[in-house]
Amino acid sequence: MTKELLRQAVVKLAAGILLMAALLFLPAGTLQWPEGRRLMIVLFVPMVLAGCVMMRFAPELLRRRLNAKEEQTEQKGVILGSGVMFIAGFVLAGLGVRFHWHMMPAWASMLGTVTFLLAYAMFGEVLRENEYLSRTVEVQEGQKVVDTGLYGIVRHPMYSATVILFLSMPLILRSLPCLLVFCVYPLLLIRRIRNEEEVLERGLAGYIDYKKRVRYRLIPFVW
């Protein structure tokens, strides 16, 4: 079973690397793009490390995340929108390199890299705090409300981390068009979170009381 899990993880990782490289470097028309290579490194190296940790200490969590399939109709539209956003943003960033469009200053890439890594650490902490985390909207058997750590600050800290992750990617690439496209992501999340909370209210005991204790969904003092 562990070998099969490892095989699935390796196949999905390889597919992700190839897809990301195609979206970035084919439109750019060159591999000599330092910011593109930097994004590949900061994205996939921590991903490999996180996968190894989950393989060792939380194989069920890794299995759920690898085999996730969204059942909520509402969420399928959000996933499609996110996919279009990623494709459009990365292709525009690559085209900006090819056609020498104006790029953000070099310090933006360094700022984006540091921010991305900090957000990745936040994402890892959320995974540590909540063993029921899934890539799909669902209530799992035996699931309980988690209200400690980051979950005591906002109700969806995983999504908070992804907002920071995704908005730092265009900074790493120094691409303003990519950043403008990725600004759609928080709007997509609002739709996803509202639907997810409806599912949790119906199926997860104690979630309504948790909502009363933790007021903010995504950003403290904002929403």
C-alpha cells in the first residue's frame, strides 16, 4: 500500500512539474528565465519535503489529498475558474518575458520568494493542526471541529495561506499581468468558503458554535 501511495505521489509530482514548466517556459520561448526557475524551485522543493513528511507521519492525509475528487457541484465551478486563472496568469508571465513587457523590479521577486516560503510554512502548520484537511469540501467520518492554533484566529487558515502563496507567485515572476489575473483568486475563494460552511454546518457537530467563537473566515478583522 505504501509503494502504491509513493507511486501516486511521484506520478502527480512529475505531472505537476511538467505542466508548470510548459505553462511558464513555452510561452517565454526560453529556459534562461531566472524568475521562472526560482518559482519552480520554491514551489516543488518544499512540496517534495512536505510529501516525504506526510508519507512518514501522516500517510492517510497524503492519500486523501492525492485521491481527492470534488463532489460538490458548486465547487467544480470554483476549481475550473482556478484552473483558468493559473493557465492565463502563467502564460501571460511567460509571454511578458518573450516580448519584453515591462516587469516589476528585481526586489519584487525576492520579496515574493520570502513571502511564498513563509506562507508555505503557514500551510504546513495548518496541515499539522488539522488531520482532517482535504482538497475537497466534505465532512469525513469521525471529523471534529479544530479550534486551536491558527483555527482560533480564522476559520479557514488553509485558504488564508493559499491566498498569500498564489499572490506571491506573480511577484516571484515579476509579472504585473499575472498578478492582475491572480487577484481573481480571493473572489473565487469567497464562493468556495460560503458553500463549504453550508456543508460543515449541516454535517459537522459543533461547527455553528465554532463560527460564533471565531468570527473571521479568511483575514482577521476584515472577513
